[in-house]
Amino acid sequence: MSDSNSTETASEKVIVDGTTVLDYLRKNPDFFAEHPDILEQLDIPHPCGDNTISLIERQVLALREQLLQQRQQFDGLMGNARKNEILNQQLHKLTLQLIDCTSLDEIFSVLYVRLTEDFMADAVQIRIFLAPRCTADWKLHELSDWDGVIPEVIKPLIDNTGGEPVCMQIRVAQMTCLFGEQATTFGSGMLMPLKGKNGHIFGLLGIGSRDPERFRHTLGTIFMSQLGEIAGCIISPYIADIQG
């Protein structure tokens, strides 16, 4: 009789493993609140060494790590916000100066100066593919250097990008065509097709920098698209066969 009872008692024993404990704690989230003394008895390996710490200390460490990560993310977002604000202010300033220009020569000069001084470009180049409305503007190297002919190496940029800016890192040949040997000193750069309101591409604006981080995808193609659109809109009235 006693042997039978012992067998039944043994069979009724429940084997408790880690999964069972986890399931129980998930179903009873108030367990530690009801038994705070248990927290002081739990020892957990310290993440940075062999010492043991209580569960409360481990939670504090985890919270500190989480707060540090959130702080770093916040600082990064604030830094980007400040950079974007500065870029927008500079773009606004450039736009106002371009609106006041009364000739192609003056437009080109403003673009060269502002992009170099305000946007920290080490080099800026502009090339126009179509004839100017005023024949006197042919003397400008921005039009005469290519004499209205688009170099073969540039054509894929015009045909395949949809008029969107591209990074120098994937357009090295085009940057070299535009800047010559100076392009070999660049760490980063952008190429922006110039187009009128009708979407017709009539020129190219290139910006180069020795800083590899200055003109990359992280700067934002939206900003560069806006810059290209503004320059194209201002220049296009001076170009023949362009409707705005």
C-alpha cells in the first residue's frame, strides 16, 4: 500500500524547467511586486565581468544602456535637423540672389561663388548643351566649351537618370569629363541635370569636394534636386528652344 502511494506521489510530481517558469512569469507579471524579497536573492552574471548582480541592478544597467542609445539617436536627429535648417537657409539666400540676376554671366558667377562659399564646394562647373538666345553669350565658356555637343560619356547621364542628381561615386567618368584632372582630387561630388519647366534637359551642374562625406547620398537627393530645379528655372529663359 505504501509502495503504491509512493508511486502515485512520484507520478504526480511536475518537472519545472525554464520554459515553465517563463510562462508562469508572463502570465503573472505582478509576481515580483507581490514578492519583492525574491529580487534581492536573484543573482545574474554581470555583462562586463564574472561578478554577479541582483536583478534590480541588471534592470538599472539595461535602462541606462537604453537611455544612452536613445540619447545618441536623439542627438543624431537634432544634428541632421540643424544641418537641414542651414541648407534651407543657404538655398533660400541663393535663390534670392539668382532672381536678381539680369544676365547669364551674372547667374553663373552667383552659382560659382555661393556654392563654393556657402555649400563648401571645392569646385563647381556648369555646361549648357543648347544655344543661347543672345548670340553674345556664346563667349561664355559654359556654352562654348562643348559647342552645343553633348559628349558621349555624358549622354547616359541625360538619358538614364530621369533628370535626377547622381553621386560622383557612381559617375566618375562624367565628373572627369566636366572637371578634367581636378576630378581625381575629389572625395565626393554631385551631378545635377539642368532642365526647364517643360522637363527638357539643357545643361549640367557639377559640384566637387575633397571631403568624401560632403556630397554623398546622405546629403539628400531632395535638396540637390531642388538646387538643380532652381538653377534650371533661372537659366532656362536665356536658352533658345526652351519654354521656361
